[in-house]
Amino acid sequence: MKLKSILRSLSSDHLDAILEFWGIARPDLTGVGSEAEGRERVVEYLYPRLQMEQYFTPAFEKMGDEDKDFIYFLTIHGGELPHEA
């Protein structure tokens, strides 16, 4: 699955946890009509930031060795592992 598709499948609580772990401020959701619209706005806000070194490096440094090894493994395989849903 692609990153944006994965983000879209997550609950608001999971998206908030990602924002917190990565040290990214929550976007302003003023004027959002529904929870689904709010989640989509968070996804659109979060997606490019998860690809920026300034956010990735501090998040990566917080990870344990096993998680870091998994990231290295994914990097070797092009950042994506196909799987059956």
C-alpha cells in the first residue's frame, strides 16, 4: 500500500498519535464539517511532512533498534512491501 492510502485508512486517534510522535503540529480544522473531512485534511497535511527530513530524522532517532532495522529493510526493498489485505 502507498503511504497516503495507509494514512486514509487510519482513525483520527491514530493520525493524532503520528502527529505527536513525529513532532508535527496539528493542522487547524476550523470550519471542517465532519470527522471524515477533518481526517482527510489531516492526511493531506501530514502526508508531505512525513517525507521531509526535518521531521523524519527526529522520529527515526526515537525508534528502537528493531524498528530502525525494519526501516532499513524497507529502504532496501524500495520502501514498499506488497501484502494481501
